[in-house]
Amino acid sequence: MDFLKRHYEKVILLGLFVLFIALMFMVQGIIGRTQEISEKDLQLPKREADHEMVNDKDKMFDPEYMWKDTKLVWNDGASRDPQSNIAGFSDLVHVFPIAICPYCNDPLKSDNIKLIPLDNFSSKDVKRSCPVCHHELPAPQERKKMYVGIKSEQDRDGDGIPNDLEQKYSLNPDDPSDALYDNDNDGFSNYIEIANGFDPTNPASHPPYWWRLRLKDVKQIELPIKFMAITDNGVTDKKQWDLQFNTPHRRIKGKVVSLFCRIGESVEIESREYRIDDVVRQFEQVKVEGNLGGGEATRTQDKTKVFLTEVIHEGGSARQPDKLTMTIAQPAYSSDKRPVLEDVGYPEGMEYALRINDIVYVGGIGVENLRRDRTAGRYQLKEVDVEKRIVKIVDLGVRPDENGERPRIEITAEGKIPSSARAVARKDRGRDEMDGAGFR
């Protein structure tokens, strides 16, 4: 006992050491056993299918066979309240036509499209409004349906043109691509001409040329002039300063012409005369990116502005003169938002930015100078509705009525020709044949 009393600490340490050795051997044994586990030990037992296997080739999975002699009827969906502003259907899986609301979204931006049931649009007897923005909606225009891509005995290639008509107009009944070709170079695809009763081989037989126009955008456009520099000639009198403007050469493409003017003088912009009213020198401190010193650096940027006013001569148009402001070395933009019309008769499109009373010429593809082409359509812009995205033009080839007015034609973002029916460029046709357009 005396020994244990004198050496009890050593005895405890010895016991702990023995315990540690035992635990170490136990861990080593566990590790050794885990290494003996094989892939077979980890496999789960295979379960038998708890359902009856069927043959996917069975006729019960063939819709045409199942519906061939069935007496079942899928009733057409009906609106719950025809007089309501909100179209609702009794069958939630009913397929119904939809359309884009022209008011609560911008149809020119694909990320802001709002679709509503077509029943929300007004009819001849009932006025309805959009359930989202609550604007009263007009009656939808009647359009001819396109059955492109559906093959049948009467239309072997499924391009929407019957076999007999393809043979009549020397098209290939087994080639669907020829439906979108423009064989007579009038800017309309063979499909559009045949579908509307015209001859796709005769350039004088085609729908009205304005069908090719659609509203692409309404925006401020960049003007063909830029305020480039100012020279004060060492005097403080602004009227003695020289102002430099750059404009494109009228005949040589890509060449720039410099004009030097003073306050009170005029410059021509888009066939209109503008008087230089004033010039104001302004300078602005802007931050410099990537300063190596680590601190904030700035530089002085010239923001000098020149102000111009349109000159309307006696006997000219009765309207307010246009005013422009240009910043030095910066692109100049129109003071108003202008409709940009696209001529979809060209495979790559042709754009015209117009002002009120501007004239656009639309004619056969490949005409060098449309203004001299007597068959070309001449259309004049008369009205722009920025909110509704609608412009109205008149056909100058139509005689005016007793009041001197011509019928107004509405041009929308959708246009008369669907995107799927636009003419495409043929592989065997040169690019030079596609050039030629004009407006003023």
C-alpha cells in the first residue's frame, strides 16, 4: 500500500498508456475491415418493376388511330361573359388566339411583350379594353391565314402554294424554298403574290407597294452634320468666330466636306435651311479612368454648344420653325422623334427616317433611281402617333377628293407582310440586283 501511495501517479499514467495502445489497435482493426469491403457489398438489391410494361408502338399511342372513329367531341371554349372586358373560358385547357396589346407594352422591344386573349379586342358591336392597361382596344384587322409547312396531296412541299399553281408559274412543287423567292423582282415573295391573286412572274402584277412598309422604330435620328471646331480668331466678338461643320459629300460616298460659318449665316441640313443663332463656350471637368498615381484625376472636356433655328421663307409651310442644339465633336440628333420605316421588300431591309410631308419611293428591286421610275409608288408621311406606334401615309398616285384629301394608309410595327412570308435573297442572284431605293 505504501508503494501505491508513493507511486500512484505513475500507476495512473501506465494505465492510460495501456488504454491508448488498446484503442490504437482497435482503430487499426476497423480500418482494416473497411478495406475488405468490395463493390459487391455496396450494391443494392435489384427491384422488380411495380408496373406492367407496355409497347410504345401499340395503336393506343397513335392519336390519329384513337381519334379516327371516336364519338368524343371537344366543345369549343366560350367566354364566360361576352360583355366583360376580361375574356374568360369555361375550359382551362382550351387553345384560344392571343394578340399583343399595342398600348401597355412596346412592340419593338421583345423583352416587354404582353399577350392578351384576342377576345379582349373590340368588335363592331362591343367595345372592350385591355385587362392590363385598360386602354380601349380597336377591332383586329382581318388577315389571311398562312398554312406554311403543312404538306398535303394538293401541296406536296408544304410551302402554302398548291401544286397546280406552282406548275403554272414554273415553280417546283417539291421545293418549299421557292415560295419565298421573288422571281419578278417586285419586292414581294412568290407566296404573297399568289396568295393575294397576283402573278409572281409579272413585275407589273403585285400588291400595293405600301404593303412592303412597316414601322421599325420612332426615335431621334442622327443628323448628317456635326459641329467639329471653333476658332475665335483672337477676338471676343462671337460674330467674328469661325465655326466648323462636317457633312457627307453629296456625290462621293464616304467623303466628308467641311463648312466654315459664322453666327447669322445659314447651313443646309436635310434639305432645310438653318440659321446659326448663337454659340456658348462651356467646359466640364470629367474623371480620368486608370490614373497611375492612385489619386483622383480630372481633365477638362470641351462642351461648347451651337444653337440653330430653321429658316421658313415666305410662302413656305405654315409650321413652327425647328430648333437644333449641337455639342462640339458630338453626334447631332433631330429635335423630334421620327418614324423609321422599313421596306421589307429588300432581303436585308431598307430604312427611311421621315419627317411630316417627306416622300418615300417604293418600287421594283434593282431600280437604280426610283424617283425616275414611273411604276414606283410615291407615299407621303402625314401623321405620326408615337403612343400607338402608328403612322399614316397617303399614296400620291391616287387623285385627291373634292377637298384635296387622299385616303390615309396606316402603317404599323407588324406591317402587312408577315415575317415568315418576306422575300429572301436567292443564292444565284447577285447583290447588285438588290440595290436601289430612295426617299426625300
